[in-house]
Amino acid sequence: MSYARLILSACTKDPLPQGTNKALPPHNVTAQLVQHYFDNFFQLIPVFDKASFYASIDNVYRGQHGQAEPIDHWMLRMVLAIASATLSERSGDQHYFEGIGHVCAALEHAEIVLHPGSITSVQALVLLVEYAMLDPHHFDSWSLIGAASRAMIDLGLHQDPPKGTAMSKHKLELRRRVFWCVYCFDRSTSLVQTRAFSFSDPSAKVKVPFARQSASQPQSPAPQEPNARSWMDSHQHTLDLIAMRRLQSKWYSDLFQSGREQWKDPEPYIWQACDEMKTWFENISASASPNMLAFFELDMLYSYVYVLSPSPRVPVITPFAQTLIFEYCIRFAELMLQRISQPRQSAPTTFYDAMRVYMTGRQFLDVLQSNTEGLLSGVIPPRPDVKAHGRPPPPLPPINIPPGDNALHFNTARSINCIRQISDCLSRFGIRWGYMR
């Protein structure tokens, strides 16, 4: 079995419909879909450079002269598929089937495009991961990002070349770009599916692309101080995302993947992890749109709940941590419903968001059932002591009880509303991805 067939057989769920190849749309339609892709996925995950992609478009539309290579067709078709799937509002609508049609057209070139030993093959797999996040019925994103990670490591992209290696600046940036795109997807996929990472942070040593780093800055996937970041304007959101994925990678490895022995004094670590994410959000690029800010805030709130919830290292959490989870879940549900209710967004909404909503809802119900009276009473438990030079616990969102109301009634109403908002989000996602059963 060929390399391409081996990957696709391992990563495909339901078979794609036969004979559904989508004809290449008119150039003006392609331009609109491409721009939609750039406005959503690309500004966060720029796995290729725009110049080479536009060259692929020209080659494909001038195909009668024999200029287009299989990779040109793959790149264009997958971008069209991702853009179409992003526009889909429910499983089975026109955009949904157009996305499938473009994927089928791209897969005609899989035997040539998907082969070991090529950076373009890793890029091609990353695009397939993006589509899998929008079409979970047909593709397994976790298997795909695992395949992309293995291909990336086989090429040595997880290590910067030794000093003195003869390599063009463009090729070096491409290596780094591809590594960090794979890194971001591997971390986000593992978190939402509670799986192990495909590779560890200590095994990688790659500078962040786009940034003007000093020699004193870390070169491995360890969290950076936000104030030390400097970048080109066009990749600010990418660097914000990379910074968050590095923070998530650290605490997820420590709390969930590094062992089962219970920590005796976990609070200093928990507070530091939360404080680093709070600092990260406070230093988000000033150019971020309101929708992009909401995208990043949801990631932070989800991460707060993840870190504060029971884990192998911290199987029993304090009443104060329960209160934090209670408040962050309420804020998460409200913000997520606002975001997915907007007709146009500047950051992608994927099936991963549905999984985050489900996980957050489960944690909300768990803390509410285990400490109903304490949470609804509105009494804030004592804050755990903070050791000298330790980070403070994360702040509670402001709580304003309306005049004439009382804490018990107010928190009960907020709890019911949160459950309704979580259910509403899941209902919308269920319609979007056909999981209403």
C-alpha cells in the first residue's frame, strides 16, 4: 500500500461520496473563497506563504498550458474546501457539499502530493487537518495531525539547522513556519480529545518565525514573556496563538501527561499557570478585532477551567477552585453563544469548539453538583495562602447582584441560564455538524 493510501485509510472515517468532484469555480468566486480563508484560518495558521499560493492559483487557471503541478491543484482545492466548509451552516447544505467536492478533487492528486520526505507533503497534511476540524464525519483530525507530526519530525523540522548550515532565509522561515503550525494543531487537538502529544516540548528546538528575537530569548517551546515579543504586523495573531499553545503545552504535560503521583502543594503551580495565561491575554495584539479578542478570551477561559479542574496530579480541588470554575464557565457560555450567533467572524469556528463547550458544560455541572449550596450561596471561600514570590490566584469576574435581589436567587438564575446557553451552543453545533441524534 502506498504512503498516501496508508495515511488516508487510517485517517478517513465515513467514505466520501463517489462522483462528487466539484468543478473549478469561476476566478471571481475563487477569489472570494480564498479571501475568506485568509480572513479565518490563515491569519492564525499561515502554513504556506501567500506568494507561492497565488502562483499555484495562476498555474491551475492556466492549466491548459500544462503549468500546474499536483501540489498546485491540492493547495487550491483544499483552501476552497476549507473556505466552503467554514461557510456551511448545517450538515448537508450547499457549502457543505461544495467543500466535499473540492476535497474529492484534491484527493485525486494524493498519490503524488502525499509522500515522505517533502515539506509540501506536511503542508498538504496540515490543510487536511484544517478540513477535518470542519468535517469530523469523514476525517479523523487526531490521526491526521499525528501523521503530519511524524512526517515533520522525519524531515528534522523540529530542530533548527546547526549554525553555519548553508540555507536560504526563505527556506529557514518555511521550516519554522511549518513546524509551529503543526505544533499549534497538535497541542489543540490533544487538549480537546484528551490525548497525548505527538512529540514533547524538550524534543524540539525551533525559533518562532516572523519574530525579531534577541539571542537571550528561548529557542525551545517554553513560554516567553509577552513583553519580549516583537513581530511583523501581518503575523501578530499567529504569534499570539503560538504563545498560548506553548503555555497550554506546559501545564497539560505537567498535570495530565507526566505522571499519576498526587502533588502535595499544587496551588503555587496552578496559580502560576493561570497568571501566565492572564498576562498573555492582557498582551494580545492591539490590532485584534472584537471577534478575534473573543476567540482568544474563550481559549483562555477554557484553559482556566481545564487547569483548575481535577487532574491526575490534583485529583481533589478546593472550594475556591470550584468557585473559579463556576464563574469562568458562566462567562465562557455567555461569550461562546455571543460569538457563534454573529453572522460573520474573523476567526474559525470548528468542531473543536463544540468539544470545548461540551467539556466546559460537564465541568460546570460537576462543580455545581458537588458543591451546590456553597456555590449558589454566593459566599466566596477563603483564598489559599500565596507563598512569598508566588503568583496570585486568578481573579474572579465582577459579580453585580441587582438591587433587591439576593445571592442565592441570583446565582441560581445564572446557573440555569448557563446550562441553557451551553445547551443552545451544543444544539447549534449539532445542527452545524449533523449530530442532533
